[in-house]
Amino acid sequence: MKFSYGFLVIGIMRFVSLFKLKSLRKAAVFVGPLLLSKNRRTTEAIDKNLQFSFPDMSEEERKVFTKNRLICMCQTLFEMSHTWIKSPETLKNYLHATYDNAAFESEIASNNGIMVLVPHIGNWEMMNVYLTQFRTLTAMYKPLKDPSLDNFIRNARQRFNSQLVPTNSKGIIKIIKTLQAEGMVAFLPDQVPEENVGGVFAPLFGHQAYTMTLAHKLALKTKCRVFIGTAYQTEQGFTPRVEPIGDDFYCQDAVVAARCLNMAIEEAILLQPIQNQWEYKRYRLQPEGRKSLYK
């Protein structure tokens, strides 16, 4: 019988989920730097991204920041055992209001389609918990290679008032129909888009970042309203922030819209910098003729 890596991961997740969220976060303070600091690719990527984004930050400040980021990464990883296993009722109790999301909640009462762009800041899985309280949430999902792990994560996300669609043309058609039927969809907008999605270059912290255009195209086509959503980690649990995106996002010019999107992502990052996914090589693609910033 072939060994399944997925079953091992699921078993570990179920075991970790037995501990309280606060206990897991405390454990991450020690486990994160101890384990993740051994991964040079991760630490070097964090350091490079900090140099690009905060050029005035000293080397010593970057070292301290990197250690704290490793702690936060480990906390997010441990939290997944709760977000994927605990009951929806339990997870809703982790949410508490800090930000004024009145504009979003008012739009929920309208007949407009709604798109929420959720960057990899804080715990993005908790946005599923928050958003599905208001409407059914439709999101694109790329299947994992391990069938057991794929089935586990798919079921974990769909046990809320949500549905997953494939990352292909069929999925896009479903997204369009959902928005036209006054539904709600979500995208992860802060990673290098795949070729079939398409993108343009726009500044992010002063450097060119290849930025998705799919959300912009769908917004123009369906006339939906677009928001930036983030679930920040707090001592009490998580606090959701859902803000309307700037008016420039609805401009016909894709580059202007991408610049607006990246400005909104910057704003969300600067509220809680340590919670951003700095280990991701956001600038690995550059305009033709330029080398990757990581080389």
C-alpha cells in the first residue's frame, strides 16, 4: 500500500487542533524560530523583501523582524488546525469587531454582486468564516496532488456557506454567473498570476510586481462592487477588515487598476506588517529585459 503524505498531515492537524488557540500561539513563539530559521530560502526571501519594501530598515531591524515573522508564520500554520477542523460556531466566536466594516455590510443588503480580494495577510482562512455569515461565497480552488489532503481541505472550506470552483475557464464562467446573480466571490490577489489568468506590471512598495488582471476584468464585466478583506490575528482571536477598493480599480485601464489594487494591499500590510507573507517571492517576474530582483 502506497504511503499517503496527506493522511500524516491530517493526523497531525487533528492532534494539534486538540490544543487551545492561545496555547498553540505561545508554542509558536519557540517552535517558529527554532524550525523555520533553518530554511535559508525562507529567511533570505523575507530579508530581501524587507530590503525592497523598507529600504531604511537596518540589518539588525530586519533580523528582529524576520524572527518575529517566523513566529507569525508558525502561528498561522498552527491556526489552520482550528480553521480546518473546528466547528463553524467555534470559529465565529474567534471573530471580534475592531474595524468599521459598515460599507461592506451595507452593500450586502443591496442587489449588487460583491467581490472580496483577500491578500495573504493575517489568517486568510478566517475570512471564509466572516464572509459566509452574509452570503454564499464562491472561490476558485486548485486541487492538490494528494487526494486525501485535497479532499480534507476542500471539505473543510465547503462546510461553511461556500462553494469551490476550478481554476479554469469553467470556473471563471461560474464566477461570472455568481456575480451576475447578486452573489459573492473571493480571490487571492497578491501572488504572481498564472499564464492562463494574465497580469500587468504595477508598483508595489516602489518595485514592479506582476499583478493579476482577472478580478479587474470580471468587475468591469459584471459591474460588481469590490472590497479588500483581511482577517488580522489579535490576542483575542481575529478581527476582520473589509474596505471598499479605490475608484481607480473600476477604470478601463488595467495598469491603473492594478496600481490601485497594489496600493490597497500596501495599506492593508502596513496596518500589521509582521502578518504579511514576506517569505513569498512577489517580485520574481520583472518586465522584459530586467532580471528577477532575487538574483
